[in-house]
Amino acid sequence: MRSFIVVGCILSGCILSMLAVHAGAQAYPVKPIRLIIPFAAGGPQDAPLRPAALKLGEMLGQPVVIDYKPGAAATIGADYVAKSAPDGYTLLGAAGSFTAAAVTVKNLPYDPVKDFAAISPVGVSPIVLVVNPKMPANSVKELIAYAKSRPGKLNFGSNGTGASMHLAMELFKMMSGTDMVHIPYKGAGPALLDVVAGACDLMFVSAPIAVPQVNAGKVRLLGVATLQRSVLLPNSPTLAEAGIPKFEAVSMVGILAPAATPRAIVNRLNGSLEKILAMPDIKELFAVNGLEPWWKTPEQFATWIREDVERWAAVTKAIKYQPE
């Protein structure tokens, strides 16, 4: 009889604990949520995260307060979130460099895959491949053939060694079997101006920066580095369509929480973001800023993060890049 009583007490305790966790998740949130953005205020990541945070606060009944923690290539803010309590009240607004940091930043104090609970991407800014209009290449296939006939003769610009546009072109070189010379610049703008001037042959660059020059006929757009066609550039083929299957290099903005955040909280945040990103006013606001709403389930987002880290690990290994 005593054994039955002990077992009964244990079962009752387990049930009560489960109910308490469930009740806590149901009550969430009961206080303001902090969204840590690891960049300075006014950057491109503000365009998707600020309106998403405002809508999320309205939907959850508690304000989502944006807190900027820039520095050290966006790792200070990310590390702060990784080491925060996993209670859903401290979130990270991660940007494109989040996954690449795993292989480009020396002694990274956190693991982008293991130390975070993926909630959902929020938006994506398509990266496009552009060439100087005098280049005898009107398609990706023609560019590849032209580059292969002149190994080491073409040059490409980027926003810096180890930066997103540099790694995207190194991935292109790997997957296309071409050999081109890298010219790093102090930003995408100066690099693009040299492509316009003909001092640089080609580059990957974010669509919002490239489109005005494309429309003016100053550069030629050959393809978009997304797996599906961009709703912002529906007539432009993807790199996969144009001759490099499974090519993907995107500038992502997403929301994550510390690892071990309760699944019920992750699911609630994810479901709220799904509704927010489907709102017409959000879609319109994103489009004005050259962005597309991008939603995934937590599982899909976690898989994408892992695969993106693996993608850039392969690239940096191939080019013998030394983290800084």
C-alpha cells in the first residue's frame, strides 16, 4: 500500500509540474519582450524587424521593445541572447551574417546551431548577380563559358573579404568550376560603382542596391541567388534555373531565442509571425524596402541555419579563409 501511495504521489507531482509548465506557456507573455538587434540603429535590418516587432507586440498583448547591442561583427548582441534566460523574454533579431559568423569569426563565443532556438525568418533581401553591360554574357551559362575560357582573367567585387557577397561569389566559383579574382571593397556601394565603370567585371549584390543601376542600363542582371524566383524580380531567373542547381545565397533576417526556450513559447511566437508576414500592409512595407516576407516553421528554420553554416564552412575551407 505504501508503494502505491509513493507512486501516486510521484505521478501527481509530475502531472502538477506539467500543468504548471502548460499554464506558464499559456500565460506567456506577462511582461514586455526584448528583441536584441546586434547592429546599430538605422541599419537595413530595421526595415523588417521594427514593423514585425510592433505587430508581434499587438498580437501578444505585450510590447516588444527593440534593444540595440552592436559590435564585434554582430556577435556581442548574439552572445548576449545565447546566454540569456530561455524564457521567451529575450529574443535575437539575426541578420545574414549570423550563419557565416560560425566560420568567419575567430573564437566565436557561441554556436549558431546549438545555442539558439530557431523561431522563424522574417524577411529576405535577394542577392543578385550583375555584370558590366560590356561583358559578352547575357546569361549565367554564357558567363560561365566566358569565365572558363579566360581562367583568372575576370575579377569580381565584394563588400569585403569574408563578407556575404565575397562568400557568395566563392560559392559560385566552386559550383560553376570557374576561376576569377577577388577585389574587396569597403562596402557594396563602391564595388557596384566600379562594376558600372568597368573597373570590375561582376559581383553579387543585394537587389535594392542593384535594381536602380539595372533599370538605368548601367549593369546587367543575370540571376537571383534564391531557390525560388523573387516576387520583387519575377522576370529574373534564379541561379538554379540559369545553370547552377541548388545555388542559394540570401541575406536573411530572422528571430531566434536562447536554446531550451519552451517549445510552447517558440510555437506561439512562430504562429504569430506567420500571421504577421501574411498581412498586406507588411508585404507592402517590405516590398518598398526591397524585402520579401519569409516564414518557416521552427524545424525548417533550424535546418536552414544548419545547412547555411555547412555551406559557408565548405566555401571557407576551399578558399583557405582564416577567421579573424
